Amino acid sequence: MCFSSLVDAASLRIPANSSYTVPVTQTEMNLDELVIGDGATISFAPGVVAWDLRAAKASIGRGVIVDAAGAAGVDGEDGADGKSCSDNSDGQAGQPGSAGGNAIAVSLRLGVIEIGS
């Protein structure tokens, strides 16, 4: 399933030390201005697989995080322990875990005016 929602807006401001979650209704954004404060975090709602952000003017603070990581995999089962150290018996191997999910594809086209780190 492929769906995209284009959002044209004058500006997006994410205050310092706050969090912004990109919803599935904002997979494409065209902005006149983007301002992200120091220490802000951008994350993604479940179901977002790609984000295309364009901003004519962008000011990005220090320590900003864009967390587009995929879902974590699941740990495998632990192996069985040996009976005891004194009888030198071996334990048994654990079971493999499952793979994690794909990361979110992020495309940023920004007219950067100011950038922190």
C-alpha cells in the first residue's frame, strides 16, 4: 500500500526541548519556514514509512534528534543452563531472535539559514 499526504504550510515551529511526532497524514511537507529549537526531538507515528520535508528557510538548533529508527527485533530465548559447575555439563544453545523493522526513509531539502549540531 502506498499513500502520501502532501501538506503545504507557512511554517512549522518545534520549541526547544520538546517532541514532535510526524503523523501518517504528513508524509510530505512543503514549508516556507522550519524552526527547530535546541534539544528538540522528531519521531514518527506507527505506519509512517517515509517523510519528505522541504523548507525554503530552515533554522535548526543544537542537539536536535530525528529518530527514524525501525522497530526493534525480538530477543531469542535463552539457552538452558548446565546442571552444575561441578559435573562439567554443557548448557544448551539459545534460540535466534527476530529481525527488526526497516528504518523510515527521510528526505530533507532545506534552505538552511542557521544550524547547530
